Amino acid sequence: DILTHATGTGKGVLGDLKTFTTTQSGSTYQLKDTTRGQGIVTYSAAKGQPLPGTLLTSTNNIWNDGAAVDAHAYTAKVYDFYKNKFGRNSIDGKGSQLISSVHAYDKWNNAQWNGKQMLYGDGDGVTFRPLSADPDVIGHELTHGVTENTAGLEYYGESGALDESISDIMGNSIEGKNWLIGDLVTLSRPALRSMENPKLYGQPDRYQDRYAGTSDNGGVHTNSGINNKAFYLIANGGTHYGVTVNGIGRDAAVQIFYNALIYYLTPTSDFSAMRAAAIQSATDLYGANSAQVDIVKKAYTAVGVN
Ligand SMILES: Cc1cccc(C(=O)O)c1OC(=O)C1CC1
Ligand SMILES: [Zn+2]
């Protein structure tokens, strides 16, 4: 069969109509976008099929699986963000295929990068709705893949919290609005995490209040709040524990963190190394005596990281 790309239409989980790129193969359409890197391919892993599950197809290019529509359309949005803003071609920089499986497991309140692909649960309808419905979730999961291919931050303790924070920072920058993570998919509360006020959802907002226990790989989803707050202060500005920081905007701030990720962070980087990496990236971009470098220093001082 001759394979040509086509434009599919469908409603996302929240009932919003969207268009996305599909592949026509004879009289069938596949949820496969061959116009981006080596492809964006979206599967259904319903009923516990072995991953990635069943490639989604349609006979008329009109799609009614909202979770799949969102996963496919938002993965293209994340791909375009990395390509257009950072010149990065997919997770590995070489256009590697972006594979997503929706309906993973049973009422799974989780989203995951499993080292090879993205997985999205449907949620149980109490805690979460289907997790691919929020672009910051897709940006978060795909960024775990980018981090693995770059700094390789170890997923434990402080380096693990940085891995989590970098994923939140990229996911938030891709969504490009508010400072909440997962706000479109959480049902039992307004959001999963707040970068503006981490304490709203049980995260520390300064280093001295960090979690030092062993649960959740040493608190990777808890202590990420400290670095998320530093990003918020650099991007938006604010006064935190008496330290006032002027914001430089989300767009400039995320460039500092992407450069830190690909040039300076290493598998065992801790919070202090994150501060140094962000200062060095700002120095590279704006000069040693720039206002931006001073803002980065102030933000990390505000969250107690020196
Ligand atoms: C919902 C969830 C549970 C456990 C791990 C993750 C994880 O990917 O670390 C997860 O996904 C997120 O945090 C996304 C950003 C909302
Ligand atoms: Zn994560």
C-alpha cells in the first residue's frame, strides 16, 4: 500500500475538537504521524495487552477515543516545542519514534515514561480522569525520556527530584499557562502540584524543609517542589522568605534550564549542582555580570540552595 499522511479529527477527553496528523494505508487510517521525526505512534493497551498494545485505526479518519486523540495531538505539540524552541529532534535528538499507549492497565491513576515509551492510565474517575488530557502531563512524561538521553539524572534523592522538576518545568513551559501541574486531569483536587506554591500540595518550597526519608525514591515527587519554586521565581518573579526576585519570563527561563540539562547536569547532580548549572547556563546566554545571572543566584538563595 502507498502510505500517505492525512489529517484526522476528533474530540479529546474534555470534549475539545482537535486535528492531528494520521497515516492513510489503503482504506484505513492509522494513528501514526510520519511527518515528525521517525514518527509519533499511538496505541491502545486496553485490557492489559502486552505493550505497546494495538495500533489505533479508523475507517473515516474521525476519531472518538478521547484519551488517544489527546495523547497523539499533545505528543505532536511536545515534539514541535522541542524542535522549534531548542532545535532538538525528539527524545534522543535523532528523531526517535515517540510511542504512546493509552488505557494502560485498569483505572490506572498514573502516567509513566517506562524507558521506551509513554504510558497513560484512564484514572479511576475519582482521583484522575484519563491522564493524557493535560499537555503538561505529556510534556512531563516525554521529558523523562529527554533527561535519560542527556543528563541521565539518577531517579533517587536529590538527582531524582531534579529529574522530576525538569519534567514539570518542561511540561509547564509546553502548556505555557498557569503554574499548576496536572490541573486538567486531577479530580479530587485543583492540581497535582503547584510550582508557584508547592506547599499547597504537600511539597517543600525551600531546601531546609526537604524530605529526607526513603519513600517515593527518596521523595522525588516531593522535593521537586524546591527546584520548581526556583524556576517559578526566575520565570515569574516574586518575594520568597524575604528574598525578592525579578522574573525574566517563562520563555527565557526554560532556555536556561534546557541548557543546564544538556550541558551541565550529570547523573548524580544534587541541588547545589543544579544552582551552579543554572548560573553557568545564564552566564553562557547573557554574560557573567548580567541581570539574568543575578536573578538565578537570588532565586536559589530564596529557596535555600547555595
Ligand atoms: C501521575 C504520576 C504518578 C506517578 C509518577 C508520575 C511521573 O511521571 O513522575 C506521574 O505523572 C506525573 O507526575 C505527571 C505530571 C503529572
Ligand atoms: Zn515524573
